[in-house]
Amino acid sequence: MKSEDPRDDVALLEAWRVGDERAGAVLFDRYFDAMHRFFRNKVDRGVEDLVQQTFLACVRNKESFRAEASFRTYLYTIARSRLYDALRKKRRLGGETDLASRTLAELRTSPSTRLVKQEEQRMLHDALETLPLELHLAIELFYFEELPAREVALALGIPEGTVRSRLRRALDKLRNQLATGGGPAARRTLAGLDALASRRDSEPG
């Protein structure tokens, strides 16, 4: 983090909204990596612009954050909306198009430029891209960004029970996808996924 500030996220957001640019810079430093990772895994270009749009929306949409969840969850809520807008624009899809059931493999307009050094990471990345976007986002926010299920539900605008069912469906699909790959790398990737799922599912909240 480039700037140290003892204030919590909500206090920093409130200060930023009344003109404290330093508070905004601190929030940006705290969450830039997470936001950049969120978009980098899903779009081929314009990642930095989407990150900027997400943070700016935090300042402009003053009525949308009521501290019902963490600031991080609020960011993911906005990021999801910006992602859907970007995917619709690139594919020239109307606002009524249901993106949640589409896969990233279908929605990408060109091959991903993301370089994945480890074969296990590549296999998991490829398997995730075969999931419908609604399942992909649930998996990513719960297992990899480690948001509680309640906050994943808020970020995605769905009931917590729906989050749980989506996670189960997504894990089943990932396991099936990886199992068809065969070979040591696929087995290692599957073992790593199972270990992550076991750890996260056993945590409280």
C-alpha cells in the first residue's frame, strides 16, 4: 500500500466523497490489485479503464452504499455491473440479454492474453471459463477472493441460499471438467480445488 491511513474503508469513502483525494488514493491502493485481477481474468483489454470506472462509481453513487456489507463487497457489486456492461458492449448485445448463463469462452472476442505459467493454473483457468458466468462469479468471489457467502449474495444480488446452490453446481461442473482432462496435471489441479473447497466450506460464516 502506497499510503498508510488508520481510517477504515467506510470512513475513507465518506471522506473521498466530500473531496479528500488522499482518502480516495488510499482506497485505490488497498483494492486495486483485487479489482485488476477481477477484470483481468474476464476481458482481453480495457482492464485499467474498468478498474477506474468501478472506483469512480463509488464516489458518484452516493446513495447505493449504506454499509450493509463491507466496502470490498460494494466494490465487487459495482465491478460486476461494469463487467456486464463491457461484455454487452464488446459483443453488441442488448441490455435485455441474459449474460449470467453465458460462458466467458462464448463472450470473449479474441483469445485471452493472460499468461499462465503453471500448467495447473492454466487448467483451472480454462475450466472456469467453461462455466456460466453466474457460476464463475460465485466460485471466484467465495473461494478465491474469500468473501463470506452472505456478502457474495449481496454482490451478486441473489439470496444466500442461491449462492450455496450455485457453488455446489459450479464445483460439480469444475470437477467433471478437470476429470476429463486426465494426466498428472489434471489430477493435481483437481486435488488443489478439492482442498480449497474443503477449507473454505469448513470456515464459519
